[in-house]
Amino acid sequence: MATKAIPPTPRVEILANSGLSFIPAEFVRPQSERQHLQDSLNKNPCGVEIPIVDLGGFSSEEGRRRRCVEEVMAAAEEWGVMFLLNHGVPEELIERLQATGKGFFELPVDEKEKYANDQSRGQIQGYGSKLANNENGILEWQDYFFHLVYPPEKTDLTVWPTEPADYIATTTSFAKELRTLASKMFSILSLGFGLDQNKLEAELGGQDDLLLQLKINYYPPCPQPELALGVEAHTDVSSLSFILHNGIPGLQVFKNGAGWITAPLVPNSIIVHVGDALEIISNGRCHSVLHRGLVTKENVRISWAVFCEPPREKVVLRPLPELIGKGEVARFEPRTFAEHLEGKLFKSRVEGCGEKAPVD
């Protein structure tokens, strides 16, 4: 039976629901990437697991507090990603956040289009199907909703969904809780580097200027998941990125010597990535992790990514003098966050992949 005609580059949700047996050519990854997708959800190499850190130890007695700091530092330096347990964000609030995000994407496409962004005019907040152009012009199998959620005085509630009815209240509460978690992570990392507890957060914008950007990624079922990616390989430009998901695996991180590792499902956890901004100010001691998002044939995947970003012009990113070791040099030239975004300086080549991985 012939499938109905589809307009050029529609929302991915429309494509997924159209009865397609084959994905359009603009979504097909290069051959060099596809060879890695066939077995991408297979079991991880023996003994290679993303670290899990219990943050409860940071509020405990001195011995456990010190071990918590050491574990976070080891994960940040060796992997650039970790699972956080006892993170302090109420599970009930996370469940409400996920319900409201899912509820928004269950609205008819025409209703979601009321919140559409306009990238051609620089309006990136809102509902869309691609956040940025890439070098190869290949599209990602996802729709998304993107907006600034913290600090409250800098948010624009006119672009936030009013359906579901509790979206604004729930997302506002979640952003406040996550901001507290971000401060805790910066404190732990500062202590791990032997700095004043407040040093890293102050360098990245402090309480007043550090921004939290939320991106809800919606990955519809894909008829050919072995040919497509929900999010192509990239490093985040942020300082830290926090990730939640709806229980469908698909996040992969790249580990030198092991290749692509699929993140397992760890109950009641939040995933945190090290981003470019933190790698810069740590002079490369923290590892900005290369990662990507897979799609599946049967299930809808949804993830919630919160990017902790310094202000675009107010902060100059440069290696902290205290973190440049004896006999070492600064590995990164000073730049504002806006300049880093423009330059996309963290493009890297994946072993055996043959394609450059652009910064998100």
C-alpha cells in the first residue's frame, strides 16, 4: 500500500506516524557511522560501566564526604559523565516533570505549533525539530522543546506551554531544585581541585548569572533505527548538563579504549555530563564527554536535558591559574561563551567513525 505524500522536512512525529517503511534520505547517517549502529544496544564491554556516585556522602561525616569528592572527581576526569544517587531532587517532582513533558508532546501537532520557534530569526526557544545546523546537513530523528528555566527573572513565560495546565508550576519548581543540585556539584568539584568551595560556580557566572536551559527531546519510533540518530555525536557547550529520561535506553557515551557505551537504567538517578566550559576552566582535567542519542523501532524515547551555561558575554572562559600544573601551559585560549558557541572548538574525531562530532 502506498504511503501518503509527506511535505518536505515535516515534524519528525508526523513522519513517524505516516506509515513510512523507510526513512527519508536526509535522516540517513553516513556509512562510517552506520556500522556502529547495528549493534549499538548490545551489552557493554565486560567491566566497562559508567560510574555511579552517591551524593549522600557529601552531607555525611568527614570520611564519607571525602570519598564522595574523590569519586566525583575520578568520574569527571576519567569519564566526564556519572550517575548521581541521593541527588536531593524529589522523585515525586521528577515524575510530575516527566508527566507534563510527555503531556505536551501528546498534544496534537497543530497545538504544539503554537509554540514553534523561528531559528531563522534567532528565536531558539520553543517547539522545533532541529536546534542547530551541522556540517553534513543530516537531520536528527527528534522533535524538541527548548527554553530558559532559571533564573526566574530571566525566563520568558510567554514561550512556555500552558498545556498541560501544571507545566509552568512544575517546571519552575524543578528548575529551582536542580539549581541547588548544580551548586552542590560545583562545590564538590571545587573541593576536589583543592579550591575554595565556591570558586567554580563564581567563575561560571555565580548565583545571579549562571543559566539553566531545558531541552525536552522527543524521539518517535523510527522504522530504520540502524540508519538514524536521535542526537548525533557531540560534546555539550555547557559547564554541566543534567539528564533524565523516560526509562527507554538510548544515551551512549564514548570512552577511549572501549568505544560507545550505552547508559544503563539506574533507578532514581540523574545523569550528569561535564561540558566544554568546565573542561576549559579546568585546563582539560575534567573531560567534556562525547555522547549521542539512539532511537528505537518500537518505543517513544523522551529525555530531559538541563544545560548549566555561563552568561554569553559577561564571563571569559580560560583555564584557572590554580589548575595549570607545574611545567604545564594553558591548553585553551580565553574566550567568552558566545565566542565558544560561534567557534565550535570541541569538534573531535571518533575512533573508527571517520566523522567529526559537532558541538551541540
